[in-house]
Amino acid sequence: MKCPITLLLFVLCAILASSCSASRMQVQQSASNVTSEVVASATPELVQTTRLGSFVVRHVSKEPVELLSVQTLNHHKGLAMNIENVSEHDIKGVEYGISRHEECAEYMYVFTPSPRMLYGNEKSEIPIGPGKQASLRVPPSIELAKLLDSKTYASCSSDNRSPILMLTEVRFADGGIWRSSPRAFLKW
């Protein structure tokens, strides 16, 4: 009686082992298929990084707004940004993003909330005509204060110890919208 049970147990283990190895093979094959499909674009959007005072500014090609200057307000708790419409259309709204450098060790895998930096939300903010300038004021907030605090960048390399500003969206008076491409900010 022991022999048939042992034999049955041996056969079941063999079947189980072969099914496990087959499923491992399928996972490896599907993983190799995924990695073979991830191919960098031959023509990624051109991203330029410039310095503007104590800020790093990332630009993508053909931005409809130019950031002329940026200053901190209220003891580094608020911002004043001067912008210019370099497009041929009236602009109703502008949104900028602010962040830390993605290679700063303590923030590499942590979501960091950032304030919305908008022009065009207030009734007093009129559309910006082509070639015209406007001021975007960002009120003090806890999130902004953290991003502007130099202590925040202690783990960053010396090249990356500044907040990064980037134009994220422009809304035109005719209803059109320009958005920066998320892939433009990825490292290839």
C-alpha cells in the first residue's frame, strides 16, 4: 500500500514541478517581450535646462510662454514670476510646476506635493496678448515653503540644489490648450 501512495505522490510532484517551470518560462518570455517593446523615440523633444536666479528652469521646444524672471517673496515662502506670451495667440491661462531634482536621494521615491502655480484664475488676470507680459504670483503655502527651503536639498549633489520650474500648460483664449509632453522630462 505504501508503494502505490509513494508512486502517486511522486507523479503529482512531477506534474506540479513541470507546471511551475512552464509558468516561470511564460513569465520570462512575457518579460522579455515587454523589454523588447520599450524603445526610445528616435526624436525625443528637445529639453533645455537653464538657470534663472536660484532656480533651474526646464524648457521644451516651442513653448508659447517665456519665463522672464522669478523672485521669492515673504521670506522665501511665496513667488513672483514674470512671463511673456511669445505665441501668436491671446493666452487665457498659464500653469507652471515646481519640483525637486529627481536624483536627490531622500526624495527619489517619495511623492512630494507641490502648489498649483496658475495665471488666469483670478478675475483681475486678463488674457495676455502676443508679445505682452504678465506677473504670476504664487501665495505662500506649506508645500511651496518646503520646496524653497535650502535645507530640503541637503542630500542633492551641488548641481541639483535648486527648485526646478517647468511650464506645464497654456490655455489660449480661442479654447486651444498647449501641454508639455511628459516624455520630454524623462532621461533617455
